[in-house]
Amino acid sequence: MATQVATGLVDCDIHNTPASEARLRPYLAERWRRHVERFGTRTRHGLATGYPYPKATPGAARVDAWPPDGGPPGSSLQFLREQLLDPLGVAFGILNCLAAGAGQTDPELGAALCRAVNDWQLAEWLEPEPRLRASIVMPYDDGELSAAEIDRLAGVSGFVQALMLVRTLEPIGRRRYWPIFEACERNGLPLGIHFGGYAGHPISSSGWPSFYLEDHTGMAMSFQAQLVSLVFEGVFERFPGLRVVCIEGGVAWLPALAWRMDRVFEELRDEVPELSRRPSEYLREHVWLTTQPVEEPERPEQLLQVFERIGRDRLLFATDYPHWDYDDPARAFPAPLPARMREGVYAGNARALYGLPAGPSSPAGEG
Amino acid sequence: MIDCDLALAAPPVSALRDHLEAYWRDSVRERGIRSLEPSYELPGRAPRRPEPGPGTTLAIVRPLAAIEALHAEDLAAALAGGLNDWLRAEWLDRDPRLRGSITVAPQSVEAAVAEIERLASDRRFVQVLLPLRGLHPLGRRLHWPIYDVCARHALAVAVRPGGNVGSAITPVGWPSHLAEDLAGQSQAYQSQVTSLVLEGALGAHPALRVVLVASGVTWLPSLTWRLDKNWKGVRREVPWVDRPPSEVIRRAMWLTVPPVDAPLDALPELLAHEGMAAMLLRAGGQGPVPDGVNFDANARQAYPRLGH
């Protein structure tokens, strides 16, 4: 049975999904309902449904996460309460919906699907359950459409960040993404970047690997590439209020990446003259990371060393419920977190980042 | 001291003339093929006449030539062959301390294998160069004939920077700056290490040695932690990987320093990672390296042809 490790636990990565495509229909404009019926949806890989790298389990889910009502994992609010929120004592949970919308080849269709997903989240998750907050999903490869969706929902209670997937069409420091950063800054919302996505580029710089295991591991490198782009394109100079949350990318690679970027910067700083500080300083100030899937070093103290180096105020606990690589708060870390980290990682850092109230959950409107 | 990476600027193609067959000699002249200089480095960075540093007993020379960037495999193979013969005549024959790298055209595995076979009897060649970035991840089975022949002839495989031939250097497309490219090389190395281990290329070739040249080293521990964890969870997908990836990596891989992509005060911590001290090779060139590493002993493990 689950053990409660912290009072007021905040879970920064929970996945909700519509039980079926039909459940989104009422939220989709008539023009796009007809479009989806006639043409389907289309991403940049070859399977209409399913994955080019078949997951480790059906739907990449825990085998015990299938709700009794027969829907897919993450589709039942009642089962989410019973399996996650209640037993772990989750005070707040951040929903990151990965349902279709983001990653569509047609950005207009993507925008319509994202609007539908967001309205569905509001009506069926945020309004009935005060412990939940949600990310605004958006057609992130189109900066203008994404900014419009952020502006539409930023004032609606319960939405606490804008969400993109890590595998984008271009490195996200490039100009096409700047309207997203402006909208996040304007509305005071963090930008979450989550594991996954299909933008068409191989996950390795030498083409497509063979295995899901490589795709899963390669996500960590994708996050690294995005931070390199954000820093060297000068995004944090231009958008000093931007806060970026790397969700489900792991954490242990960040100090090494910061060292390497500092070294490169020492050598090539006149190539990027708009940078006024060393790369590691931007990373320390602007980047948060969720812990799952946390790396497992040979010795537990190595992980704590990494945590200290990243900054213990920048780490956010996440379960990734209902996926197979779920991290249990009591068992995720190779050794219990020391007292100086515990409250922040399990609760305080997320409360500060997302502006969540202290103490027990309250209706979403007050968050 | 054994210098495991004495980098050498690619000679102008005109310098290879005497080592090319008539058809290719004519081709490069008629078509104005002049330079094999790679695009991933600062212009003019690599030295034309590098000297082994004081105290160097052996130095492994690595010409920086972007053979892999040419799309015609016959042309690439001809230039690779010419470059190898040039290296023998101009460098290996002139200084007994020097050891050579075999440049191959990875565009054609068949041609690469033939080139390695052609040169293998010259024991001064101690490694085969493969570009960090190619059309397919290095672990994939189409590359295995190269590993077969390297293992058979006790040649190390050296993965070196470069290879801008197909995919973008990042998993999310093309970056704008050289700075991003250099920072991104460490992600490319992580992908190749992952591929070599998980595809079983190292397991299937227990005698194979892989050297990661100028790769930096700080990215390795967090990668092995992640790989071991993922392998525990999903190893049914790769049943031929019968032990934790970190073990496979420690047994079969080495990395050259400098450069070390870490600040000085982090070097001792780096060596605290299991197996790291035995994986580091000394490259010539500027920059600090960790204390307390027996670089020469490591080099003789990585390069069986150096002897003991």
C-alpha cells in the first residue's frame, strides 16, 4: 500500500486522457468534428494509431491502472482519486494531458483539438476536483496559435502552466517559439516541457534507433538539446521572466550539461554576444525539473550531490501516474531525502512555482 | 607518455594525388575537389604540422577529414584510401613514435571493410575512425561487419566528432550556432553509446574496443544511471543485453581527455564514478586532466596493438 511521505504532497505530472475520442467531440467545433471524421488526425510518423516504438506495456501504463469502468488508464477521475490522490495524500496534482492535439501536422486542426482538450479538462477534471490543476495544451510548433490559447485560458482558474512536448519541429530557442515565451511571461505562467512528441526528426543525430528503450533514454538528450537552444539563442535574455519546467526528462544530466555549456561559452562567447551571463547561471535561475524518472546511481549520495548542484529549490516531485515508469514517493529515491530537501521537493517548490496555496487543497479558484 | 589523439588537419586533396588511381586523380582535378575540412570545428583550428609533446613515446595520429560528407561512396572510398596511404608515407614512415588511424568511407560498409582488410597487416594502424554522426546509429546491425573485422585484427574503433550527413545534430532539428553544435556533441555521444550497448554490438564482439574521441566525459555517469534503470524495467525488449549497460560500457569503452567538460574542482568527483579512472585516455593538447589516472596502462588496454 502507498505510504504518505510528506504532508501536502504535490504531484507535478499526472496524465489524464479522454476515455475515447468521442468524449472530446462535444468540445470540438462542428467544422473540426467533420474534419476529424472524414480525414482523421495526422502526426509525423507512419502509424494511424499506435507507436513506431511500441511501449513497454499497453498505453505505457501500469498494469493495475486500468479503471474498473473499462476506460483507458487516466480516464476515470474517480479511479484517480482512489488509486493516487487519496492513498498518497496528494494535496495538489498537475494534469499534463498528452491526448491528440499537440504534434498535428495541420496546426489549425492541432489548435482546435487543443482547445477541445483544455475545455474538457476544465469541465470534467478541474471543476469537480479541487486538488487538481492543469496544463494548457497547445499546438506548440505554431507560436501564434499557441500564444492565443495561453491568453484564452491563463485567467481561468485551475490552469497553472502552458505545456509542450520536448520533440519539437525546431530547437525551441528559435524565433517561431518566441510568441509562446511572451505569452507565458505576460500571463505569469511557467512553460512545461514534457517527455514525448513526434516532430519528424530522429531522436539520435545518426538517425532512428531501433528500440523503445533507446527512445525513452533519448528523451533525456532531447531535453538537453532544448536547454542548449534556449540558452544560446538568448531566450532568457529576451524573456527574463520565463520559467521552464522539464517534465519527465530525468535530472542527473543537468550539472554535466551546465559544465559543458560553460566551457563552450568560454571558447565561443563572441558567437553569442547577446548572452550577458554564463549558461549555468541562466539554467540555475530559469529551469525547474520534475524528478521522475529519477536516475539510479551506484551510490545514493551521488544523487543527493546532483540535487544540491542543480539547486534543491528547483526539483519537483512527480509520479507520472498512470504510466509504467511511475515513481512512488516513498520508493523513488535510492535513499530517503534528507530533511533539508524533503519539504521542498515533495511540496514547497511546486507550491511556490505554481502559486498553489499553502495548507490543504482549496477550490481551484483560489489557486 | 602515450598521446591517444594527435589531431592533424586534413591535407588538401591535391596532396593525395600520388596515392590515388588515375581515374580519381583526374576526377578531383577536373571537378575541383580541393578540401575535406570538416564543418564542425572552428575554421583553421586543427594544426597542419602537429608535433608530439615532450616525453611522448607513442602518438596516435588522427586526420580530420570529412570523408563521410560526400554522398558518392566510390569517391569517398577512393579518398579515404588515398588519405590512409598519404598518412603512411608522410607521417608513419617519418617518425617511429607515430601510430595511425584508418579512415574509412562509412557510406559503404563493404568498402570500409575492404579498406580495413587492405591495411590491417600494417601494425602501425591501431584504430579505425567512425564519425560521431552518420545515417544510422552505430549499434545497428548493418555496421557489424566493420566491428567483425576490427575485432579480428585487434583494431580499436574510434568514434570521433563530426559527420554532418543526414539527421540534425539535435533530436529537435537544426540549431543556429556552433556553440549549440559543440554542446550537442555530448548528446550525440550519449545516443551512440546507448545504441552500441542496446543493439548488442558490444556483447556480440567481446574483443571490440571503442574509444570516444574528444567526447568530453561528464555526461557519462548520468547516462549510465538512466540506462541501468531503463534496462531493469524494459530489458525484455533487448534480451541479448544480459548485464547492466554500465558494465558493458566499462568493459569496452574509453574516452580521451583533454578536453574535460568540467571545471577543475569537479575532476576528483568525476573520478569517484565507478570505473571512470580506468576509462580515460590521454590526448595531447591543452587543458587539465584528472590526477591519479594511469593513462598509459589504460591506452594499452584500449589499443591491443600498442602491446605491453
